[in-house]
Amino acid sequence: MVRYREFDLILIINSNGNTISNLSIPSTSGATASTLYGMYSLSSPTVENFNTNIINNLSIGGTGTSTSHTLIGIRTNSVAGSNKNLNENVISALTINPTGGSGVLKGIHTTTGNTVNVNKNTICNLCTTGA
């Protein structure tokens, strides 16, 4: 006889005190969209902590004509019952600047969650130009 016990899987993402800067996609061309994230939790954790991070000088440029570029400082991806803490992060100087395109620009993007705490973040100098 095989006996087993079910356990609840608890996946915790901790990303605290990091500096991410000077990331770019400088040479977009044609109609292909580009995507750039400073931090991205791709898994589906039950707890996410993004605290005291510095994300600055991220950009998408070039001659691309896509209007679907995406640039996000911090993106979370959790299960519906998750707990999220995004506190005291500094996100600045995010730019989408292709010659003929545009796109979506966000400091913080969070999906579902049970308890979502977003407090005392500084988000500044976000700019999109182009078409």
C-alpha cells in the first residue's frame, strides 16, 4: 500500500535591496514589439516581497514603429490567494522613445492577490514619446 500526504506548496519570492540600472533595448526596428522589465516574478508564488529596490535608467529606443512596446519597472505574477508587499522602491527614468512607435509604460504592475500592500514607493520620470 502506498501512503502519501498532501502538502500545500508555499513559494516565496524575496527581492529586497537590489539596484538595477542602465538596461536598454536601443535598436528596435520594424513593427516588432520589444519588452523590458526591471524585475519580473514569472512564477506563481503565494508570497511576493519587493522592498527597497532601486530601478533606474531603463529604455526602449531605435527606429521601430510598433505601438506595443512594454516597459515595466516591477511586474508581479501571483496566484489569487497570494500576499504581496511592494514597499519603498525607487523607480525612475524609464523611457520608451522609438522614432516611430510607442507603447505601455508602468512603474509597478501587479496582477491578482489576496492582500496587496503597495506603500511609500517613489515612481518618477517615466516618459514615452514617438508616434
